[in-house]
Amino acid sequence: MYPSQPNRSATDKERPLDRALEKSETVKETVEQSAQELLVINAVLKQEIPEHVQTGDVAQALQKSDELEGLIQDSAEELAQVNEALVQEIGEREDLERELARTKAALAEAQSQTPTP
């Protein structure tokens, strides 16, 4: 998963934000891999197609391929930012859940020590 993400139990992974983060990580990895593959394809095409042939439709296709490579890389970076926000949100929710559990325990303790009339 994400390096800054704390270890989670199996039941924690069933929560919607955890599932969203997992899915987003998978998509990010696929997008990054696609960008790398497109980079290699572009490099091979530019190397194998002589410069004088890189005109008209071929030149447009190579240019479009370069643009797509950039868009895919930008998307991977945006997904990384989304994932980091999800990690932060999950951490904040976990903190709130722990605080709620402590408050509930303190309330239960206080109620058990209060004499009933």
C-alpha cells in the first residue's frame, strides 16, 4: 500500500475509505505503468522511424503520443496526491474513533461509579 499508511487489521480494510485507498493505489500503479510503457514505445518509434518520414500523420501521431504520455504521468501524480489525502483522512478518523472509544469508556466508568438513587 502506501508507505506512510499504518498497519491495519483485516476488519479495518473493509471500511470504505480503506477500500477506496486500495483501489486508488491499484489505479495509480496501472497509470504509472502505462506511462512508462508509452514512454518506451515513443522512444522506439522515434528511433526506428527516420526523421524524414516523421511528417504528416506520422508526426501528428508521435506528437499525440507524447501528449498522452504527459497526461498519463500527470494523472498518476494527481492520484498520488489523492492517495495521500486518503491516508491523512483515514488517520484522522482513526484518531477520532480512538478518542470516542476513550470517551465512551470514561462515561461508562463514571456511570458505574455514580450511586443510583
